[in-house]
Amino acid sequence: MNTSLNYAYYPGCSSTGTSIEYDMSSRAVCAALDIKLTDVPDWSCCGSTPAHTVDHSLSSALSARNLDQVASMGLDSCITPCPSCLANLKTAKHRMEDEGFRDKVNNLLDKPANTKIETKSVLQILVEDYGIENIRKKVVKPLTGLVVGAYYGCILNRPAELMQFDDREHPMAMDNIMEALGATVVPFPLKVECCGASFGIPRKDVVMRLSGKLLDTAKSIGAMALVTACPLCQMNLDMRQDQINHANGSHHKIPIFYFTQLLGLALGLTEKELGMNKLCVSPRTLLDFMVNEENIKEKAA
Amino acid sequence: MGNPRSESNKGDQVKFQEELKDNIRKALPELDVVIGWCGSFDPLHATPHFMRREEDIDKLEISPLSVHNLATYLPGLRGKKVGIVVKGCDSRSVVELLQENLINREDITIFGFPCTGVVDQSKIKKALGGHTGNIEFCDMSESVIVIKSEDKAYTLPMAEMLADKCSSCRYPDAVISDYFAGEKIGNKGEEDADYAAVETFENLSVPERFGYWLKEFDRCIRCYACRNACPLCVCRDHCAAESRDPHWLSQENNVRDKLMFQVIHAYHLAGRCTECGECQRACPVDIPVLMFKQKMNKEIRDTFQYEAGVDPEATPPLLSFKMKEENITEKVW
Amino acid sequence: MPVLTGKELRIVGFLCNWCSYGGADTAGIGRFNQPTDLRIIKVPCSGRIDPLFVVKALMNGADGVLVSGCHPRDCHYAEGNFYARRRLEIMHNFLPIIGYEPERFEYTWVSASEGQRWQQVVTSFTEQIHKLGPAPKILGPEASDTLSLMQAAL
Amino acid sequence: MKVGVFVCHCGSNIEATVDTAAVAAAAREFPGVVFATDTMYTCSEPGQDEIVNAIKEHNLGGIVVASCTPRMHEQTFRRTVERAGLNKYLFEMANIREHVSWIGKDREANTNKSVDLVRMATEKLLRNRPLYSKKFDINKRVLVIGGGVAGIQAALDCADGGLEVVMVEKTSTIGGKMAKLDKTFPTVDCSSCILGPRMVDVAQHPNITLYAYSEIEEINGYVGNFEIKVKKKATYVNWDSCTGCGICMEKCPSKKATDYFNEGIGKTTAINIPFPQAIPKKAKIDPDFCTKLTKGKCGVCAKVCPSGCIDYEMQDEFVTEKVGAIVTATGYDLFDWSVYGEYGAGRYPDVITGLQYERMLSASGPTGGHIKRPSDGKEPKNIVFIQCVGSRDKSVGRPYCTGFCCMYTAKQAILTKDHLPDSQSYVFYMDIRAVGKLYDEFTRRAMEEYDTKYIRGRVSMIYPKGEKLLVRGADTLMGSQVEVDADLVVLAVGAEASAGASELAEKLRISYDSYGFYMEGHPKLKPVETNTAGVYLAGACQGPKDIPSSVAQGSAAAAKVLGLFSKDQLESDPQVSIVDIKRCIGCGKCIQTCPFGAIKEMEFRGMVKADVIETICQGCGICTSTCPQGAIQLQHSTDNQILSEVNALCQF
């Protein structure tokens, strides 16, 4: 195990709002695992906002600026919890391999863009750099009794050539982590399906249909909860669960966790540190159930 | 010079020379001829010496003047029982000839001795102001050469008069011998090979390098002394340089064919040349023709970790191959 | 014919009969456009290519030499390209001492089916030679003839 | 030598971008050239006659034709000059079509380049010498590698033609892929009923020696005289006494062995005969699963075998066969479809290959001809066929069309309805390629009479939904998304060269394309020959083929072999090395590097010299580039000939 994991950390804008619990739990988990995170100084938007549909060079310039900030820290790699940020940071680097495009970006920046910085997701460094077996060793409160499905969303590992992480059709990173934490993992057949996020504003009906299908499927395979690694996926499934139920006539009440939250729980962190209270679909019953199950197991032992 | 001589060395030299003569005396009855060196037309030169009778042995002289690589004679004497006195570098030529089946081991008796280097006559000539006629006296110690010529006396530092190959010599002792007279100095391997001169030259610009050779070869008189002195130029009368079939070179006096010949020579020696330096020594117009061979050897060493003239059983790299070549990176298009 | 000044340089190719010559044919059959500088000499096998042919071509005025044979293990004669690889590699690395850029000579492997690869090899090798420009030509019997020209060029 | 030059227009193929008249005019100035002209089609009869007439009229001693690649017409023109009384090696070609006119449109540059190529050819020709072939005896036996339908056809045709045939088959039975099929398209006749008798013929034919469960270890020699080392893999059963009674199979306690014949649908015993009609019908032990061989415990088969033929100590055995020609019929294997993550990459048991489905359909297969889901053994209702899995897909490195999947998918859809009248089949396709006699009619029947729903589009995802598999794809004709709840998904997996094809090609010294398929001598005119004399191709080893094409090529290869063997002696290629005895110094470097052992030492006036054995020399010329003094020269590619070409190009 690498004892001195040290990364520049790019939180991304959702981390200050809708996915604050993802940011909290990511930081808490890394601290608990002795992974040193240093915030990218004066970080700004990554450009994955509507900018990227309007102007590629502007979008990439935003990413390039943040990558420059990383370089100014004397580091050559950076991690972020958000797959959307990650995709845009990687896309910018990829596009800038083209000289003409790089010139355009450089015109928008004060200094030539750095094209060397590598970016990874928090999930990726936990799996690849820290290692699942090392996580397993750190578990103090196993997720006994929890039956969970892992939902990765569509951009965490796609396009495969760009993201360079896990299998594009059948990722297992979160499944393996959950298994290491003592949960019962049910294979989630729609793990890389689209939740409809990109239609979130103009076509809510699409979100209702697509996310509704995800929840239906979760229920059909007996998952008590889903874990995600994406602020948008989580938001659609969690915050909009009521709207989905309403639109589809369903009655789901499935807690949607960030994987870092459950990881933190197993590492013995408090619910507060992990922002459990920020979830819309209350995980209360489930959390109590797990504690209860663990007690039964201990007694039996 | 690479092998420091102690003051007691001269005494040793006399001793091993006597031992060497004893060795030859013992072996000569079984042999047709033993080749060594003896004094020549003036005290500054030695000449190859063919010993057939016992009394010839007394004339044998080993000194820094024993410059000739006597292995050059061996293929021509094939079929005869031949003894040969070899410096370390000469012995490597013998190894090569054995490897290429051009001489038979059972016909050859090899007499080795610890060589401390031979002189470069061109350097002496230069030190003497360009002419070496009428040498009246020459004496050599470990550190100096004292020469009297036309009433002038010169005291030249030995170290500066040694051949370049001797200053970086890695094989002072014969690598193969039946008799060895004196104490061995100790050989080094191919990894210690020193190609600084080649590397320095390669740092010159492309036109500088090309221009250098054009200028050097401009004075080549196509005498082929370089080839004739080479112990491994075994084609002799059938050299590609003078043949019409194959017709590699014209007989015209042009610098292109002169240069081409040297490349042919270097390539035909690839993986075979032991850098004995005879080609360069023999050149009457002092063209540094050894550098091509050194460059070739450097590439052979770097690519195949191979050095010629060490192991009579080895297969030279250009006559063999590996399915996967560790040190060859092919161009990616 | 003289090279078309400003348009072409003199590039000589040595191609083995079984793979690369066929690959060049395949490129032709596929109408894969290529620069016109290269002239191809067909030999039975890359193992037939004496590296001295390469030097001969350069000294006689070629600006670039390209050798192509079957891919390793695919030699029609089983071993020819393995010998060729060693010999050509050594010559490639030797060239700088004479005063030729090693990039003037490349060797590679193209199979009879790889028309597209052949097009790519020819195109990028031709570009490479054009980037280097014309090689020094040795003119006349005396070195001075060439040297004065080189001086003028510098 | 007086040289004549003919510059071909090749219609407009050359003339369009090369000024052939200017090339001919330039050629007239070359030393040695006394006659030069441009002609419309030099290879045509009048074109050839023109050459013959010019030779006679101008007393020409050699001819240069500037036209297409020598791989196309060198033989043609050699015969032409021979017809005019010249030695056929007094001829050279300049390739101004494939290497000039077809690869650039710059007429000035092309013309200039053509002149160079003609000068080069002329300079070489001036150094050509007449060469004469030697005759040598041939061994009129033929080796057939591979016992699939193409190999069987080639072997039987050769054997019926009176040749001794040696057949080497990798698996323990012949029959190949066809033996695994239930029915064949477009006639829907029983595959084993038509193949079975042919397999029996192979076994019973007095002229055929069959080595099953054997592989080619080594091939030496050349056309007419190959020497083949065959590895007979250890079967642990003495086949001389095995009667194929099958008692060992009944009693073998190790019943979990992979059933290769049934494509992994079901399991078999460690000692097994792959299927009842196997030829030879002999048992073999799979050493990976036999507990006697893995753990040293068991020995049941040895106890029950009535003829005592079990031998656990058996080792691989090598035999040598001498033949004069080789037919390669190594067939194909299925593409490894597990790269398709969207189809589950092998995670879902109810996603199977077409060949697995075929075994299921077969009455002698593991399910006795019943279609069952591998996961739960239930009868499927909705069956989805996906075509072009590993065909026409650049993203997985398989851009070519396998060609027969459209047809076998239609066949399987029809058979599905026959087996399960209540079922519904869906076929996701890209295009329907039904080129062949009665083929298109057949796919129409699948759609119209058997109510198979054909959906034009690719499948983007398969995922489990309860017990079913949800197949989602695009219907590109409707422009909509389609989802089918399937019980079983059958993938029409494309073909690729059989495993080990490239290693065998290296032994045969033939070329193969980037997918491992063997290269034919010429895509149009030499479809069964290879560029190695005496080696022929049959069946899918040359490219994916259906049964009729494979059989046709098997027969064609046999015809080629019979043609080759119609003479008692072959003419050797005179383009071999010769030693100039005066120049040779006997260093033996050529002997050391010759890959064929074609050079030996000889004694000449007490000196050692090299000597070439003409019939063994293959003409590679490694010796020539090895010999420093140029004492050994490859004729027709001598140092002087190549130097003259170099000089011709580099004189400016």
C-alpha cells in the first residue's frame, strides 16, 4: 500500500450545493484513510456547464485554467468526485493534443495551457491507488444486512478511450467496494444506463421515464438502496424520487447514497460527517436496520 | 598507456624474452616455422622474422617495435605446422581465423607474452620533424625512447609514442596460447571498450563529418595496403575492390570509390575486426581508416553485446539472429 | 531521368518479392496515392539485400533508401528477414560516421496484404527525406569538387 | 545484347497518367536499346505477336515490357519471348501500373518515373544470362491439412484420382464445423446425412491415410518433395485395438469434461468419442479432466475396456511423411465475442452463439434436439438473433463480412419455428446478404412463411430482467428504439482464421492477412494457389466461406494437385545460387546462413569450396549477401544485376 497518497482535489460546483454530502463524505473518507487532499487554489467552473455545448474552446479553457492551478501546486495529477467534471477535464486535455485547438484555448488564457496534468475520480484512486483489500482492512462497522445495487451512470467510465477506468459496459469498482464493506451486492443490470440528467430541465418526462426505470429495476432485484458516484444521477434518483413516483404511479422509497457515504459509515465515521441528513429519501430506517442486524450477528457470535 | 610499467619491468622483459625463446626451442622441432620479430634495417624498426632453424631463434626480439600483426601470415601458411608469437591484440586475430575455419587449431602453436604496448611510427616520425632517415641509435626504456639521427639526439616520452590502440588496450595478454612467457598483466572485457574518439567525431555536424572524409580520402592512392595488412581480409586475390563480377567499384581515381571501399572494408569486418590497427599503420598517407572499424565494433557491441576475437567457438552476430532482438527497436510508421 | 527539381528527391527502395513488393502492388490496386519519388528495386528476399547496396545508392547520389521485407516470422524463406534486420540495423547505425543522417535509410516490414501500410510508409518516408533535403552528392574525381559545392550550400 | 522495349498503355490504366510514347522515345536513347514502342495491350494476342515479330525483325536478344506488376504477367511474357526463340530469362518487366500510374495523377512525374523504371529494367536485362531448368523427380503423394468438408472433398478427389493422400486433423474426428451443424441452408437438409457418408469414404478409401488428433510439427522441402513431421498427440487409448464400443464413456466417473464438440453446451466424460458418427470412431482421454491422469486415482476405463486399449502412459508420437504437394484446409473459428460488453461479455448464460444453438437443434446434440435455455432448461418463447457479431465491425477489429451468417440465421429462425411453433423469432440485422442460388428466396421464406421479425439495426444492450433478457436496439427503418423481452439470444458470431493458422502459415511459408486468413496467389486468377509452389488452399482458411464454396474450392485444390502430378518430373527454378569456384575461399559463411541446408562443402584440388545443391536452393540469396568476396551469386539477382539497377537510378 502506498503510504503517502497525496492529491490535488477539485471539488466542482455541485459540491457546494446539491451534492454537498458527496463532497463532505469524500473528504471525510480520504481523511480516515490517510489520503491527503489539497484543494486546488482558486478553482473555478470546469466548463461542463452548458458552455460545452456552445463553445468547445471556452469550455476547455475553463478546464485548462483549473489544470494550470493544479500545476501551480507542483502536482501532476488531480482528483475530483464528480464524473461530469472529470469528463470535461479529460476532454479538454484530449482536445488540446490538437495543436490548432490548443492555440485557440491558449488565446483565451493568460499563459499557455498545461497539457500534462492527469485527472482521476475519487472512486478510481480508491480502487486503483489505495486498493480494495486495504479498504477491507479498515472496515470497523460492516454494512451487515444491507442489500445494495451499484449504479454508475453513463459517463463515469465512458467513452472508455478517454476515461480509462473500469469496464465500459460492466463496471465493478463500486460493487467490489460495497462487497468489501460487508454489504450484499445485487448485480444491477442497468448500472451504466442514462438517468436522463441531460434532459433534466427541458424534458422532465424523459427523466421520469429513465430514472423511473432505474428505481423499478432496483426494486425488482431486491435492492434496499442504490449507491452512486455522480451528483447528477444521485440528484435525479433521490431528489426527484417523489416526482417520479407521482409521474409513474410508483411508491418507491429507496435511499440513494453516494458510495463515499456508505464507505464512511463502514469506516466508523458519523452520519453527520457524511451528510446523511442531506439525503431527500431518508435512509433512517435502513441505517437503523443495519445497526440492528449487526447486533443480532454479534450476539449470535 | 594503459599498463603502467614499473622500473623493474625491463628486467622482466629480458627474462620473459629468454623464457619465450626456450619455449620456441622446445616446440620448433615439431614445427615448419615459427614467426616472430627481429631487428630490421635500422635500430628504430623491427621486421617479421621466420624461424626455421634453431639458430634463427637467437635473433628474436620483442620490443615496442614489434608492431606487426603476424596473424596476417597464417591463412597463407595453411597446411603447414606454424608457430606464431602474438601480442594480445594479435592473438584475437588468431581467434577470428580459427572461428572462420581459415586455419586449423592443431596446426598452430601460439606463443604469448605480456605486451606493454608498441610504438606508432607515425608519431615518432612527427616528433623527429617528419623524417626518419639515418637512425643511428635507438634505446627504449619504460618511460622514454632515445633516438640519435643525423647527429641529433631525441628523447621522446614513451607514453606519447605508443599507438592509440595500446593506450586503451584491454587485451595485453594473448587470449589464446599454447605457451605463455612471463607474468600475465590481466585482460578486460568488451564492456570496457573505449570509443571516446568515435563519439567525439560523431558530435561533429553532418557536413563536417562528410567533408572530413572527403578530404582525408582525397589523398588515398588506392594502394590497398590497408587491406593487405588486415589479418582478416582473407579474400586476398578476390577482393571485391578489384573485381568486375561483382563490380562494386570502378578503377577510376575518384574519391567516391575510395570512400566506398572503406565502407565495404568496415562492413566486411563487422563482427570480425579486432581493432589490431594494421590497416591504419599500413596506410602510407596516414588516413585514419581505423575509425570506421571502431564505429562498426561499437555498434556491434551495443546491439549484440559481442566482441570479435575472444572466443573461437562464438558465432559472429551477422551470421546469426534471434527471433526477438532485445536491442533493436524498429521504426514505427 | 533527372529528379524533378523542387518536386522530387531520389529515393531508392529495395523490396522483397514475396511480401513488400506485393504490398506495394496491393497499394496500387487499391489506388492508394503515394508520392512519386520512390523507385523500387525488386529482390527475392530482404536477406538478399547487402547493406552495402544501401551505401552504394547513397554514395551514387540517392537522397534516401528504403528497404522493406516480410514481417519477422513471415519470411518466405523462413529466416531472410531475421538476417536482414541485424545487418540493416548495423548499417543504419553506422551511416552517421560517414556523414549521412541515419534517417536517410530506413528498413521496415510490409506484408503483401498491407497496401495501406505501404502507402503510409512511402508517404512518411518521403516526407522524412524531403525534410532532410538533398543528400550531399560526391562529384568528380577530387574531393574539392564536392567540397566547394558543399561550402556553397552551407 | 540488342534490347527491345514495349511500353504498355493497358488501355487507359497506364496511358491516362503516363505518356507512354514519351517513355518509349526516351528508352530508344538507352544503351543497348534498338527498338522501343508503346502498345495498347501488350498482354493481348496482337501485343504478344508484336513482341515476337520485333524479336525476329530486329534480331533482339532481350525484351523489356513496361506494364503491370510482374506478379501479374511475368510468366505470360516469358512464354512469349520463349515462343520467339529466346531464353525466357532474357526478359525484364518495369512495373509502371501498380507502382506508377495507379498511385499518382501527376503525368509529368509519372512519365519521368516510368522512364527510370524502364532504364533500370534495361540495365538489369543487359546483365541477364540465359538460365535453364533442371528436371527433378516428384513424390506423388499429397498432404491435406484439416478434415473439414473442404479437406474431405480435396482428399477424396485426390484419392479418387489415384493419388496417395495423407490427411492430418487436429481434433479426434474429421467432419469439421459442418459435422456440428444440424441442417444446411437453403435446402434444410440434414448436415450429418450428407457429410457422414463422405467421412466414411475417407476412412475406407485405400488411398487415404488419416492422422486424427494430430498436428503438423514441421515442414521441410519444396514442391514435389516435402517432408512433413506429424505429431500424433497422446490419446491414452490404443487406436489400433479400440473398437469404439463406448463402454468406457458409459462408465467414466469424470462427467464434467468440457464438451468441445458441443461447443460447451453440456458436459462430456473425460474419456470420450465426440459424437456417434465420429471418424475415426475411437475414444480419447481429455487429460485435463481424467482423474487418473490428474490425480493418479480411478482407472475405471482401463478396467472396463473389453479390448484393453487404455494406456495412461502414452506419449506424443512423431511420424514423418513424404509428399509432393500440400492442401491446406484449416477452416475457421468463431470470433471471441466476449469483447462485446453490451451483450454481457459472456455473463448471461442465455446469450449463446449460433454454433451452440446449432448443437441444441441437432437431434444428436446434448439436448436431443430440444431448444432449452441453458440457464434453467426451459423452452424459450421469444428468441432474438443478433447478426454481425464480430463481422463488419471496425471497433472490434473485424471489418469484413463473414458472409454466411445471414443465411444460417435465417435457417435457424426457420428451424426454431419448426421446433417451437409457438415461438417468435426476431432478427437484428445490418443488411441481408443472401447472394447465391436460392439464398434470397430462403431469407424471404424466413420472414414471410415463418413470421420471423427482421429488425434493421444494431443491439445496444442486453440486460437481465427477471428471468428474461431485455434486448434493446435501434430500428433504423422506423427510426425508433426497440425493446424485446427475450428468453434466448443467439449471436451470429463471425468467423476468423482458425486458432494456430498463422503458426502453420509460418511452417508452410505462405502469407496471411492481418486476420490470419491465408493469402491466395492472386485474388482473381489464382484463388486456390499460394505464392509457395506446391501449397494450395481449400475452404475457409482463405476467407470465410459457406459449404458449397468450401467444397468447390476443395475440388479445385485437388484439380491443381492432380494437374501438378500429371508430370513425372518438375522443372526446377533456375534462379538459384552458383559458386564461382575461383573466388570461393571456403570460409563456410554461406553454409552457416543458408536456411535450407542447400550449400555443402566440397573438395576441389585439395581446397575446401562451397557447392550449391540446385534442387534444394530456394533462391533467397542470403548467401550472396553474406559472401564478402561475392563468390556465390544468386542467378537473376546477382550483385552486378542489382548494382546496375542502383546505378541506373542514381546516376543523376
